[in-house]
Amino acid sequence: MTLATATAPLPTARAASPWPVFWVASVAAFLVSLDSTLLYAAFGALRAGFPGATAAEMSWVLNAYTVVYAAMLIPAGGLADTHGRKRVFLFGVTLFIAASAACGLAGSVGWLIAARVLQAVGAALLTPASLSIVLAAFPQERRALTVSLWGAVGGFAAAVGPSLGSLVVQSVGWPWAFFINLPIGAISLWRGAALLAETPRASTRRKIDAVGMALLVTAVGALALAIVQADAPSWSRSQLGAVAATGLIALVAFVIWARHVREPLVDLGLFRHRTYSLVNLATLSFGIAFAMMFFAFFFYMSEVWHYSQALAGLAIVPGPLTVMPVAILTGRLAGRYGHRPFLVGGALLYAAAGLWFMRVPGLEPAYLTHWLPGLFLSGAGVGLVMPSLSGAAVSKLPAAHYAVGSAVNQAVRQIGAVIGVAITVLLLGHGALQRHDFDAVYALHIGLALLTAVLCLGVRTRPVAAPAAKT
């Protein structure tokens, strides 16, 4: 199963320098990552905009997007193969922009969730096409750096999303959390149409595994629903148990189906590679912790320190600003030393950030001394771990599985985000929060970060030194 043929060169008619192609493709990928976390900051404003909806119901504005995005990521690359990367990329950007406009105009929670589903489809179409375009634009020896930079752009966007979202929502209202995508997406469309060259289409069309997609969406969605509604008085334990059981059964059925169907959604043979399996488990645990940290931040700022939305957005900025330079440096060094030291070290830094947030900040605001050091720790941890996970996931795979391996890894990260949001809503979504309510969140943050470090001890991606020539 292939999402895109990473080794196929783009036609020579493209610009001599590959960097304009990189930035066009990365702007669209930036939008997708930005949108995945920007709504963490807008969550309170969304609840105020739809006062009849509960926190659990509003969580599906986030989770419907991430569940569908995760399930659609993998077959989307196959569509790029059969219909052309440029065509699928531009169509994905167009759908993402149109759905963003529909989100901002939504008059009910149901319509908002439906528009978010369409937005997720557009995001899933453009993401693997974007990576394939970037990979094909660069020679083989520069791809490790390129993938790290592409991952760094996405990591930075995901990190800056909450701060930008809070500023936008406070200034002009929650619809602009979606309308902000329109001008940025339009730039990507305009430059993409001019700069990108179409690739030859695959000679055979691969069937989309609709059954596999349905099973994956059911599994992740049902498990997230069971977590979100775990303490809801309107749900009985038997109902929650039935939903959770449905999710587990769908997950088992997904694995069985993937083992027996000719062209499954996920080629389970990828997981025969030990490093790939460990990296994806680490991606899941770190994705849960990452979503929990950002979501919990805005609960803490608004409920404990009583910060305004705009002030909370400014307060989180130093963390994202730390991500980008650390990620770029990590990408350069990982090609020489392998990804393991950066993954383990970054996960331990992230655990230290969770410990700091659990033990140091109190009821009274003391940003410079009680919160800022934790932001620097978490930002450095994210900068070390996120691009390294993307690079390590595919570093030892055969070239034919390079793109699909990356897409599965991104899907796993999105599933982690769904679970992280669900857990945070369960623990903090009831209102009237006290300081001690956050201890469980940060304890999980620490545990998941330590689990990430342990999993990454088995990652082996360091280049093997060439034997010295005999004299």
C-alpha cells in the first residue's frame, strides 16, 4: 500500500530551487496543524456562543475533526497517487477553506460539527500530498532534514495555535477562529497553482478501504465518547460500558480486517519494524500528553488565575516560540546522531515541565516565576520530540513505504489528540474548578512523558558509519 511514491522526481520544469515548493506545501500543512490546536483557546468562547450545549457535546467540535482526519489521512495519499499530487493538494486546500467558512457561519452545534467533518476531509487530502510534494522536490540526501523541517512547521503551528486562537477570539469573536484560515489558504492556493508541477498518475487505481475507515472511526469515536461522558449524570454505567465495548470490538475488528483484506487501510506489515512500532507507540503517548497540556493551560488561566482570553494567549507565547529553533536544530543533528537522544531527552524535559506545573503554580498569579520556566521546559521538549518522531517513524522503512509510514504516524498522533481532549474534558470540563483538580491532569502528563522516554530507548536510527577505505 502506498500513499505516494516518494522517490518519483517532479518534472524538471519546476523552479531550480526546491524551497519555494517547500514553503507553498508547508503553508497548507501549517494551516492544518494550526487548526488542530487553535480551538483549544476558543473552547470557552464556543461554549458561550452555544449556551445550550454541554462541555462534552462541544468537545466533538474538536474530536469530530481529529477522528475523521486520522481515518482519512492514510487513503488520501492513494488518491494523490491516482489523481495527481498537485490536483489533490489544491482540491484539499479548497475544501478546507470552504469548510472553514461554513464553520464560522454555523448557527448550531450540529452544523458546526458537520462543517468540521468536511474541514477534516480537506485537511486529510492536502496533508500527505503536501509531504509527497516536498519529498519529491529534494534529493535523497536532503530528505532527512526536509522531513524534520516539515515536521517542525507543523509542530510550531500546533504549538502557536492556542495563543493565536485566544487573541483572535478575544478580539473579534469565535467565528474568526475559522475565518482566519481563508486568507492563508488563499495564498497557498494562488502560489500552489503557479509553482507546483503535476506528477504522473499511477497506472493502477487503488481501492479505498471503506470498511477499514468505518471501523477506525467507530473505534476511536466510541472510545473518546466513553471517556468524555464518563461522569455525565445522563449516562448510566451500562450505557458507557456498551459504548466502550463497541469501540474495543471495532478496534479488534479493524486489526482482523487489515490482516485479511487485500488492500487494507493500514498495512500491518509496517509494524514488523521494531523502531517503527516503538515510535508510533511513543507518538500516541506524547500526542495524548501534548493535547492535555494545551487544553489544561486555558482551563487553568481562566478558572484559577482568572486571566482574560487575550492575556492567556499572550501568556502561552514563549512556549511556542521555543519550539521552532529547537526543532530546526534537532532536525540538523538527528541526521548525524540519530533520533534517540533527542526523543528521550525531550520526553524527560516534557515530564519535568509537567512536574513543574503540578508543584509550582498556585492560586495567585505569578507568571514570571511560577509559569514561564515551565513553558520554556515544555517548548524545548516539544521541539525535541515532535520533529524527531516524524523523522524516526520513516527513517528505517523501505523507500516504497516512506509516505504511508509517515501518514500512519500522523494518524496515530491525531488519535492521541482525540484521547487527550477527551480526558481533559472529563477531568476539567465540569466548571467551578479548584487548584487540586489539575493535579490528576499533570500526573498523567508526567506519566505519559516518561512512558514516551522509555519507548524511545529502543529507537535505532543512528546512521551506520561507512567502513574506512583500506590504504
